Amino acid sequence: MPPARKKTRTYDTARTRAAVLAQFGGIREAVRGLTPEQLAQPTRLGDWSVRDLVAHLGMALSAVDRALAQPTPAAPDATALDWPFATSANSSAIAAFTRRLAEDTPDLDAYLAGIEERFTAHLDQQPGTRVLATTVGAMPLADYVVTRAVELVVHTDDLNAAVPGLDIPYDRQALAACTRLLADALAVKAPGGSTEVRVPPYAVVQCVEGPRHTRGTPPNVVETDPLTWIRLATGRLAWKDAVADARVRASGERADLEALLPLMA
């Protein structure tokens, strides 16, 4: 796991909570009308079906409720920036639990509705500074809710790719939080100031060792849109394919990020 840098962003729990609920509500509305045949369709996540993925999304949000039910750690020792680098370590256990959950949940809409209700009720009672015991470490609630926004946005894209015409919309605040966290994670993995990565309108970060520019146009620039960046950062899209299709504009000798991606998978 790359060492976490000093946290440079703070998160408004109320805004992030609203974004998470908006994204989750959009998912609920969209999957409610899926047929058994559509739920059985494959996704780009290995052997997961659409049903498995929907069950996983519920599990991702219910993780907040489960963490709130645990004893409160004495102090935080992790932030949202630690989370992207830790996801792969838990992937096998998550996959196994997800498949069992999908098999044991015949009514997905009722399952998602219950999770949404508990998330809303319990989070209203907690400050963003409340420390939670998570799989990554003891993390402030405000940070952990941001990781839930990332989960929902990334997997919304997976659902849209799996079911033609589904077109679940992206809540703007959730998309912004996802984009920024993954951009910040790149700066953690490759600290430096020689390359500027721009993901308008949400994020700009400096990264990669080398000469630091002080003014004017940086010598090394990478620019792309939020969804392309998220797909690159999570391994849904290869760097060379994104460049070849002009979904990424990269200029300068230190603008090739292929060796640094994906950040999480």
C-alpha cells in the first residue's frame, strides 16, 4: 500500500450523504424494472451477473450501518486516501459474500429499500468526525461515506455497460467525489510536481517525480473527462486504448501514466 500523504481535502458529510443517497436512489429506480433475464446477464466483473452486482451495491452501502454498530475506535489511523489501495486485498472475500447474498435475496428492491432506510436514519444521528472500524482501518465517517460514493459511481458505470439502455444517471456531487478521490490517490502513488493531471470540471492534481513547474503551462499535461478517468483508475479501460481513441490527451515526456494505472481493481 502506498503511504498516505497528509490529507488535503475535507469532506462535508451532509453533502456527501445527499450525493450517496441520490446515486443509490437512481440505481434503485433503474434496477427495479429489470427482468430475470437481464438480472442474469454477465457484467465486466469476472463471473458476476447483474444480480450479483446489484446485491454488491446494497452491501457497499450497508457497510456504513454495520460499521456504526461496532465499538468506536479510540482514534483514526486511516483516511479515504488509503481505501483505493486496499480494495484488492479483500476482493476474494467480497466476491464470495456477494454471490451468497445475491442467491439469498430474491427481492432485490425490498433489500435495497431497507438498506436505504437504515442508512438515512442512522447517518443523521452521527457527526462526520465519528470514527468507524473499517476493513482499511479506523476512519472518520466523513471519509468513509466518500468511499461509498466511489463504489456507487464506479458500479453504476458497470451496470450501464452490462445492460444496454439502462442509462442510470450520475449525481454530480457523487461523480465529483469519486473523480477527486481517485485523482488524489494518483498523487499519493506517484508524488511529485512534474505532471499535471486535469479532469475537468472536478479535479487537478500534480504528480510524478521530476522538475516542478512554477508558472505558465506545465511541460507534462494529461487531460480527460471524469468517466474516462474513473475507468482508467479502476482498470475498466487501458491507458493505451484511451490514448488511441483520443479519450485522453497526454503531452510531455512524463505524461505517460500507463505504469501507474490502475489505482484500484
